[in-house]
Amino acid sequence: MEGNPDPEHRMMIEESYQQSMQIDPSRARFPCCIVWSPLPVISWLIPFIGHTGICREDGVILDFAGPNFVCVDSFSFGAATRYIQVNKEQCCISPYLSALNGEDQYQPNESGRDTLTWDDALRKSTQEFQHRSYDLFTCNCHSFVANNLNRLGFNSGGWNVVNLAAFIFLKGRWVSFTSILRTLLPFIIVTFLGLTFGGLTYIKFLAFFTLLLVGWFLVGTYCFNNVIQL
């Protein structure tokens, strides 16, 4: 009869797991993270709107970058500037399942359903979005990440493009001081030039553009089902 796994062996596995979760921006490795980068033009006007992706356990970034295309290990709009590392214990997966049983193995639970690893869940979402058309207003990079988070059951699910964007804006950590400059400096420059040459007209334009864009996602998410795809 097999006994419980050796506690020392399990401790070694958990220590190895903690080491594997180390973030390394120089190599663009963000294990189990949501990552964000600014978009050209749009982020210059509205700095809290940008491009987002989600990372595998080895830190490789996945992002929905175009029709039927999920980009792997090449973040579409440059290096990530903000990130949030997700606590796997807040997901409906076993935090150490990959380390204990091998990354590609499925483990049945007591109910007879498969227990997925983090990478299993991301793989399923990637396969789904490889057959999706990309549309900035209805099916975009935030849709892809929200789909992954719901599949993972992070914080009981319920993710959409709006609460995901708010989560990144409120909880995201800057990668470096350079990342702050890369994100905010264009906005500061554009705002300065706009106010200098446009004055009140520029403020009205910026307010209208912001309300139009944010309003679309709010209405599409909370007032009309299936307009914003997940």
C-alpha cells in the first residue's frame, strides 16, 4: 500500500515551483501573469486603455493579436509595461498539479471531471481563439484574457473586458520606471500639444472620444448580451 508522498519531497517540489514563478522582465518572462502594454495613438489619448495578454507557467506571453491568430512569446505592441501575477490558489485548479504530475497530464477529481493545470486552461482558450475573428470593438485581446480567467475560475470567474481593464488599471504593477515613461510620456506630450494648439476644443474632443469608447464597452458588456465576445 502506498503511503502519502514524502513531505520533504513535496517541500522540494513546492520550492522548485516558487523558483519557477520568478518574474524576469529582461527575458519577457512573467509566469502566471496578466500583462499589459500601451497601444499606439489610443493610449496616447487614453492611457488606461492598452493591449493585454496572459502568460503560461513558464512565463511565455500569449495574446490575441489578429483574426485566427494568438501570438506566442512575441507581445504584439512591444514589451509589457504592467503586470499582475495571479495567485493560482484563487483559481479552480490545483496550484502544484503541474509540478507533481507533469505539465500535460490530466487528473480526474472525485466528481469524475478533469482537473486542469494552468497551461491546460490556456491551451484550450488558445485553440478556441485561433478560430475567432478579431475586432477591436467586439472580440479583442481583453476578450481572450477574460476567457482564460473564466476558464481558470480565477476569483470565481465572471470576467469581462470592463472589469478586466479596471483590474489591470487598479492592481497592475509597473515593470520599471522606464515602463512608466513609455506609457505616460506620450500622453503628457500629446496633451500638452493639444492644450497648446487646441485649448478647449481639444478637451472637448478628448472627453467625447473617451466617453464614446468607454461607453461602448460598458453598454456592450452590461446592457446587450453577446455583443462583446468572451
